[in-house]
Amino acid sequence: MVAARDARRPLRGVFVTGTGTEVGKTVVAAAIARTLAVGGARVAVFKPAVSGLDGGGEPDHALLRRASGSTQPDDGIVPYRYGPPLSPHLAAELAGERIDPRRLVRAARAAASGAEQLVCEGAGGLMVPLTPGYLIRDLARELGLPVVIAASPGLGAINHTLLTLEAARAVGLEVSSVVLTPWPDDPSAMERSNRDAIERLGAVSTGVLPRFDLEAADSWPTLRPGE
């Protein structure tokens, strides 16, 4: 993976974003983290904010921790956690607080300090606000990590993915790859065409990730950015 540089210390790893919500970001980030960990790397995971915890089930940050083999506490993975399924800036407002971008950067760097690779997963899409004036894209820029875009392979994939690519590249972010998920065992002509069009029009490596059993980590497919 490409090392990201800033004024202090380079980070190594990847920033996983998506074309929107419910497009497989957490699954993609978990598969990458698992692949790196199985390959022998010490992996830390990070997510700036999580919402929707009232819905039950395994939270995103818990899945990321399990995938990476990390022992990070909840606070070390995700500084801001909310119950309602809302955009982070609104969830924070309703909770009577404001997300602090400086705290996010410090927390991400702290998570990475004891690891060789940091797998960071955004919240929602690249243009989701963490505060009214600070987007997921701004955090990705500050961390400087190469970006992986998770996208659904179905109808709308071309438009949504190309828009996300354009938004990332407009501010100088390096896009490592696009991952279409869940990729069916027998993809339709539309799904195959979507993949080809994204790769050609977006000038980006476009991989796929099939549906897999999140409870059976030993059976997870490998996923490396750029492949």
C-alpha cells in the first residue's frame, strides 16, 4: 500500500469510503483488514463516527476489530457513537455535542501508532458532513491515505461511482480502487457492463467482492486495494 505523508508522520493503510450508505463499506473494510492481518501485518482500524446503534446487531466497529484481530477499545476505534441512524453531524447535534475534527485526526493517528497498517472506514459517502463545515472527504485528505470506493454493482452504479471518483480526485485524493459488492456468482449483463464502464470511464482498477459469511472469518475472500 502507498504511504500517506503529512507534516508529522506518514500513515500507511487505506481509507474506505462508498458511493452512499448501505453499499458495503464495512464489509470491504473488514475484508481488507482481515487480508492484511492474515498476511502478518499488525492492523489497526478506525471509523470517525457510527450511528444507528439502536438497531441492534454487531456494530461496524466491532466487526472491524474482529476482522483485524485488533484489541483496540471502542473509544480507540470510533470516537463518536450514536443510536439513531442519522448523518453524523445531525446525530451529534441531537446528542447535544459537536464532532471535533482535530479529535478525529488525533484518534486516527493514535490508532495507527501501534500498527503497521491502518484501515479507516468513513461514514456514509465521501461528501457526508461530520460537522456543517467538515466532510468525510476532509478527513480523508488530512489522513492522506489512498482511497478505496465501495459501490453496489446494480443499477445506478456507474453514475454514483464516477461522481464519487470525481469528488475524490478534485481535492487530490488518490483512489486506489473501486470494489463492487456483493458481486453475484452469476453476474448479469448489466452488472458486468457496469464494472467495465466504471473501470474504463473512471480510469480505475475495479474489483469485486462476493457475498460471504461474516461469522466464518476463515472463509472470507482476500481483498487487497488496487487488485
